[in-house]
Amino acid sequence: MRKLFVLIAAVAFVAAFTAPAFAAEWSFYGSARITTFWGANSDERAPTGDDDTDLSHTLQGNSRIGANVKAGEIMGQFEYGTGVNTRILWGEYDFGGWQLGLGQTYSPVNFFASNQVFASDNDMLNYGGVYSGRNPMVRVKFGGFQVALLEPGKNTGGLEGDLRDLAVDEGLEVGNVDTDVIFPKIEARYNFSMGGFLVEVGGGWNTVDAVAEVEGDEEEETIDSYIVYLGGKYNAGPFYFGGDVFWGKNIGNYGMYVEGNAFATLDEDGDLEDCDSWGFLAVVGFTMNDMIRFEGGYGQAEHDADFESEDEVVSYYIQATINIAKGFFVVPEIGYVDFKDGPGGEDQGDTTYYGLKWQINF
């Protein structure tokens, strides 16, 4: 009798805590994506120094499976990619006029204007786009405005090691190196729509210290970084347009997804030199019918340290999205990336690519 009572109590205890879960609304989803692209690299980018063409035919890393959950004022989402890696693990509470969320998801400084599919749906994000990724954070939203405290960026670009090397060159006694962060990364954005227009403005700031022990004392360089951007989209019947422009300082240290050297550096005297960056992209598309859509885009980004020459990249593409059935489509695309000259003036070559992406959403 006593064992039966314990069993009934255990079942009741579990039921009490699982009942809310059964009341929640679950909506599962998935996306399987295969890339089939040939990339033709010029001499400067080929491993052997001669023109080189390679095929990439594989499962895209951004294939995913996940679910959206809703239970009263609480919503949640989880999403896992190949690997298995956690793409999104997010919870949010709706207070009525505003929402508080925490976990990992896309942070405020992200704007998707392009649908470029090369390199696992690259979206031109490192060729003039704006992408800081999915990050751990606490976020507050008020309508079209949101602000978040993110995990701080700790990438010094190896500056603490450079401080130590300079001291060694001067014959000084050196010790350990360290990276210090005191404040979280801060991001915010605001967007509004009117008619066929969507306009968005946002930005973020981060600070990190590179520290080296020299002659028993600490030598320190503080790397401040920021980015601000303006993005927009417009639908005009079958045509649509989109794009963005950004400005920033030390955005490599910040954690932006960029092509080229966008990090703060030390000059020969050991003084900190910031790297200024800017970029833009523009996209135009045309929806012919329910089966096919065409799109083309151009992007450019430039990074310029005060004591070095510019590091620039230019890219453009054209594509067609062909819907085969509901949730099933392919995207043939051809494009070009010119990596221009590097910080030292060397030609960094170019890549021409062609192929298609296959995708089934379920």
C-alpha cells in the first residue's frame, strides 16, 4: 500500500510540472540544403599558384531543424544545424507593450538584403552586408525598437602578443598575456515600414583590453570598436529593391563577418592604429510568376588602417529562384568576387563561381 501511495504521488508530481508543456503550442520545422558550386580561383588564390577550379557538392552548414513554442505570454525557439550545433536557443516573455528575451538568437545588428546562395547562403554579408550573427544576449523590444546586451567580443587580433613581441625586441623582461573585458557588447536598432518601404537603422559598440606583462608591470591597449548602418527594402509590384550602407571602426575586433583585414593594429612604435571600414550593397529583383524569380546584386567593402594601404573587396552575382513544388526550389547562380590588393599592395586575386543550391523546407 505504501509503495502504491509513493507511485501515485510521483506520477502526480511529474504531471503537475509537465501539464504546462502539454498546453504549449509547438510548431516544428526543418530545412535541408545542398550546395553544388564550382569555384574558379585565379593564380593568386590557388594553392599551387596556377588557375584552379574545384567543385563543392555537399550538405550546407546552415541546414537546420527546430521548433517555435508558444504558451501564453511566453514564446520560445530552438534551432539546431549540422554538427549538431546550437543555432538558436531563445525564450521571450511578452509584458504587453514590450518584450524581454534571453538566450541566443540573431542580435540587433543584422540586415538581410541579398539572397545570394553561394558559400552556403552567403547573402553578400561579408561583401558590403551587415552581419554580427547569432549571439548570447538579453534583449528588450518596444515595437520597432530593440536594444540588447550581448556577450562581449574578445577578439584582440593578437594585439597582446604584439605588445609582448615589441617588449622582447627592446630586450625587456616579459611575462604572461591576457585579454580583459569589463562591459557587455551593446547593440540597438529601429525599423519602420510604410507602404512598400522598410527602413532600418542600427548600431553597436564593444571594448576589449589587450594586456601584456612587461618588467613586472602591465602594458595595456584598449580596443574600442563600433558599427552603424542604414538598410532599406522596397516592393513595387513584381519588382523589389534592397540594400544597406555601413560605417565602422575595428569591426573585425567587434565580431562582424567581413572579408579583409578590419582589425586594429600596432605600428612600429607600438602605438595603436584603428582600422576604419565602410561598405554597401544593392539588390534588385523581379518576380515573373509563382514559379520563377530573378535577382542581381552588387557589394563592396573597404578597410583602411591609418598606416597601411586599403584592403578592398568587390562582388556581384545574378540568380534565378525556381519553385518546383511547395517548399522545394533550386537557385542557379553565377557570380564574381574580386579581392583587390591587400594591405601590403599585393594582388589578392579573384574567384568566379557558378552552380546552384537545392533546398527543401519541411
